[in-house]
Amino acid sequence: ILNVEQSPQSLHVQEGDSTNFTCSFPSSNFYALHWYRWETAKSPEALFVMTLNGDEKKKGRISATLNTKEGYSYLYIKGSQPEDSATYLCAFAGTASKLTFGTGTRLQVTL
Amino acid sequence: GAVVSQHPSWVICKSGTSVKIECRSLDFQATTMFWYRQFPKQSLMLMATSNEGSKATYEQGVEKDKFLINHASLTLSTLTVTSAHPEDSSFYICSLNRGLAGVFLGTDTQYFGPGTRLTVL
């Protein structure tokens, strides 16, 4: 059974704060690492698909880095806004050609 | 992207009854769809991979006779929970793959529906 862990489990920040979360995954048989953003009562929305060690991706105020050798990825949010409140999921794709998800980091941004 | 709908969004049923959940691709013909479930405080767990026109592939530990999957068209996959029991109460969510290969490659984005909350009394 693959182990994909996310930390922290939940996070509460104020508007304007920058924050980051961690996703840990197996360092062997790596194919890709996905990040999704999941707002309550909506569909999970794809943020990034990362494949190369050292890869950095950016989408607006959200960015992510990838370290496949040590098996972790960071997701950063710069200047958090209330609309960033959501659960952020990472998912590991190994050679089994399916996604294994972490339990998510729930972010709440308050004014 | 792709737009995926699920119906119903929530359902409550009595123990022993069967419940059908629909997953529709509204703007894409999906060869492959996936069904996940999520128990409280746990991660999304893949139940099965649904392939249009062929039998679904179930993950280890998922009873194929209990969770019937029908992917009869390129825009519709259904999951039927047969003889539901309280332990089947969970959040069920589908996704589809837009990959050109027709099968999921690790770099393909999956597009999700909004999910269905099933409560079995």
C-alpha cells in the first residue's frame, strides 16, 4: 500500500499571510505528482501535474516544487485570500497508472 | 478541462436497498472513468476503473458484485451499490481521463464530478 501523507491536516491563516503545505510520497517508482484544489460542495480542480525532480510550477499566487529523490512536494500560497479557502490534495502516480491521494490539507483564510 | 456531473448529490436509503449513482461527462467522450470513495478523515480511495464497452477493473478489496459499474456510453458511467448497508455510507466521487491514449497515464489530469454523499440507515 502506497503511503502519501500531507501536512498539516488543517491550517487557519489571515488574509495576506503566505503559507505552505507538504506532500510526502514514495521516492521509488515515481511517475508524476498531482495537486488539486477542492472547495466544499464543488469538484476537485486540478492545479499542477509535476514530473521532473526540481520542477517548479506557478499559477497566479500558487506555486509548487517537487523533490522526487527525497519524496516530497511543497505547495505555496502567497498573500492568501478568503477565496483560497479549500482543501488541497496531492496525488501520487507511480507505475501502477493510478492516483494515490493524500488526506489533504484544509486551508481556511479569514479576513 | 472537462465538465463532469454526478447525480444525485446526496442520497439516504434504507439498509438492503440498492442505490444507483450516475457520472456524466458533459463535454467530452471519456473512454475511461474512475470511481473513488472517501470515508471521514480518510483519503480518496480508488474503487474501480470503468472502461467504455468492457468490464470494470476493481481494486483489491472492492467487491465487484456489490459495487456494479456500467460504462455503457462514452458520456455515462453508473455505480450501483447493491444491498447497501450502513458501512457503505461514504462519499462517492467519479473522475474521467482526457488522455489521448484512452487509458490513464500518470501525467494525465483527472477531471472530477462533485461527488455523491450516501447515507445508509
